[in-house]
Amino acid sequence: MMITPIHRCRDIERKPEYLQPDQCVPPPSRGSSGTMWFIRDGCGIACAVVTWFLVFYADFVVILVMLLPSRDYIYSVINAIVFNTLAFLALASHMRAMVTDPGAVPKGNATKEFIESLQLKPGQVVYKCPKCCSIKPDRAHHCSVCKRCIRKMDHHCPWVNNCVGENNQKYFVLFTMYIALISLHALIMVGFHFLYCFEEDWTKCSSFSPPTTVILLILLCFEALLFLIFTSVMFGTQVHSICTDETGIEQLKKEERRWAKKTKWMNMKAVFGHPFSIVWLSPFATPDQGKADPYQYVV
């Protein structure tokens, strides 16, 4: 069987003898594998904890330092509702991105029975990942942290302690969007609060001492500016990746396109799973990815 040059960039074994189906243990049944996906990676868990801590710190400063001491009741209530709603959606999106299976290929499915079930025709090729003993579908890549092959893997993000792939890209996009929004909101409120404190007595513009207030506001300003830039860039690159239907790994490796080209609108619906509506902005709505095509394993 000849391997065409378009497969030269795929991170897989290319020779048929590497399949060795007798050496692969059949994948466990769904019932014994558990229902929640979670990566036990120390760095990723630490980054996830830091993410939640920073959001709670921002909420602490916004509510207790800036909004509660304000004399404008309506200003405080509106901004508290907006900020906490965005923060809740950001954390919900983060949780969904972290505990959702990103599209892992069944581990150890490179068995004789599975290969026979594909009903390969002469000249057709399937590829085995030697690291997780899986038959890799097209556009899947192996993640060394998750130790699995992931469908349409974009990258592994330690901040969500998970890969960003076919099944959880929506939640990652929402996470970056909501973090960018609360960062921008916090920066605007910090600016207004500094102006208010300069015009009034510093002892009256916060329930904390003036030095403590300044330190808390500067730390929040630095945090908000840093994450506004970072998440805005990530949000933009993710939306561009979705619209062009090309993952980050595929762009990095400059892999030749082997899949049908679709419109940007169709690509967006493929990720968010619904016709355009408010559901796109909800981390609680699960996109309908459809059933996997068994023939996408065949080249």
C-alpha cells in the first residue's frame, strides 16, 4: 500500500506492520469507564485552581472594595449583577471545558475485530497510534498529557486542565470570552473608582484603609489587564480556527487540507451545535456533535 505525500505530517505510524492488532487490549466498555472526564495532571489542576482563585479575588475586590462603599445604590446593584453573572458563566464554561471529553478516541481499539469491522478495501489504509494503541480517525492527534488521541485536537490548555477538541471547543471559546468581558468590566470599574477616590476622601471611598485599597485595586488592575489581553487573543484565534475549519495543530504543522471545505457559518454551527440563538452563549447547552462515522478511520 502506498502512502501519499499528504500524510507526511501526521503524528502516526505509517507502516501496516505497526498495527499489530494482537498486542492491543480491547477498550473498556462505557459502563466501566465512568461518566466524568478528568485529567489527573498536577500542573493542569494547579492552573485550574489558580483560575478560580483569581476570579474569586476579582469578585472580592469588585464587591467589597468598590461597590459596597459606593453611595450610588443603583450603580452598585447593576454592576454587581452584571459582574457576578459574567463571572458565573465564565466559571461554568471553565468547568464544562475541563470535565467534558474533548473527543478521545477509544483507547486500545486497534484490535483485529475492530479492523475487520471497517471492511477495508484493497488500497485503503488505517493508522495506528503506537502510544495509545488506537486506530486514529482523520484529523486526530495524540496528546502526551491526556495520553489519548483527540479528535480535531486544537491544543492542550493547562488553564482548563484538558485538551481543546471536537467536543469541548465551544466551552473553551465561551470561557475565554467571559473572562475577557469580566476583565474589561473590572478595568472600567477600577478606573471610575480611582477617580471617585481622588475627588473624595480616600477614607470614605472604601471600607479598607487607603494603602490596602490602593494595593487591592492595583493588583486587580494588573490581573484584569493581563487576562484581558491573553483571553482576547485566545478568543480571536479560536474563532478564526473555527471559521477556517483548521485546528491550531494543523496550522502549526501546515498540514494539507484533506477534508471538505465548508462555509464559516456551517463551521460555527458544527461547533456550537444549534442555529444561531442565545443558546450559543450558554455553557449549559450541549452541542449536538452527531455520531462518529466509522469510515473516517479509513484513508
